Amino acid sequence: MATLLTMGTVQAQSRMDNNMVGKMTKVDFERKNKEGAATVSAIMPDSKKLSAADAAMMKEVAMGGMMQLETSKVAVQKSTDPAVREFAQGEVDEQMGLSDKLKAIASAKGITLPATPDAETQQMVAKMQGMSGAELDRHYVKEHGVKGHEKLDKVMSKVKMKGTDDNLTAVAKAAHPLVKTHLKVAREMEAKMKVQ
């Protein structure tokens, strides 16, 4: 009888874990992602010229987003952990929406953003392509879930403090809460992986 109760508890915990991303339910995680996407999408590009500093920050946001997008695509394809896949898919969706908005703003302002991943991103993607299983999951969560979002958090804070263009600062204000949510969730996932 005790064995049946224990097995039932383990199965219930497993079902619960499969419905969680970090300490958030999948439903709450998806809702946060949709809210963030809607806020970014609502920004209306204007044609005011960017200062050199603002243009550099916009490129920094775009390149950081592209790195997160490309590494997250690999995690969606190769991860063996449902929570990691869910997190990575949320990241893909977030970064695709952000990228589309940045391109629209850049086009309206007459600037060109990088269209392809830089060498560092390409190396990261190649490294992840050579991984599988728990090794890939841990690497993705630590390097791209946590460290990648720590970097994006700093970039968004910098844009909000130093940016002078209304569109650029609106993007940072709209995207920053979701970056912070993803960072929190990634840290929770990393902590859970360390105790397994």
C-alpha cells in the first residue's frame, strides 16, 4: 500500500513538474509571454532620426535578441526536458516579436540592423548542436536562460536610462518586464537542475 501511495505521489509530482516552467505554471508563463508580446507589438514606429548612441544601443538590443533567438531554436529542437522546451519556445516567440518590431522601427528611421548572427552566436549555436540530453538542457538554461537574460537585463536598463529616442525607450520599457520574468524563471530552473 505504501509503495502504491509513493508511486502515486511521484506520478502526481511528475505531472505537476510537466505543467511548470521554473516555479510558474505553463499557463501563467504563456500568459506573461503574450502580454509582453502585445505590449511590444503596440509600439508605433516613427521616422525621427536616431542619435549615434541610440543607433548603437538599438543594434546591441538586436544582436542580443538574435543570440537568444538562435540558441533558443536549438533548445526547442534538441531539449529532452519539457520545461526547458517550453521556456525556449517562449524565448523564440519573444525574440521574434522583438526582432520584427526593431526592424520596423529601424526601417522607419532609415537605419539597417544586422540581418545575420555574429560569429559569437554562430559558435554558441554550433556548440549546442554538438550537445544532447541533460548536458544541453543545463548548458542552455545556465548560459542562455540565466547569463543571456542577465546581459539583456543590463542592456534594457541602459536603454531605459540613456536612450533618448521615444521608440527605442518604449521597446526597452515594453520588453524589460518579460526579460526579468524569463531571468527569474531561468534561475529557478537552474536551481532545480542543481539539486537533481
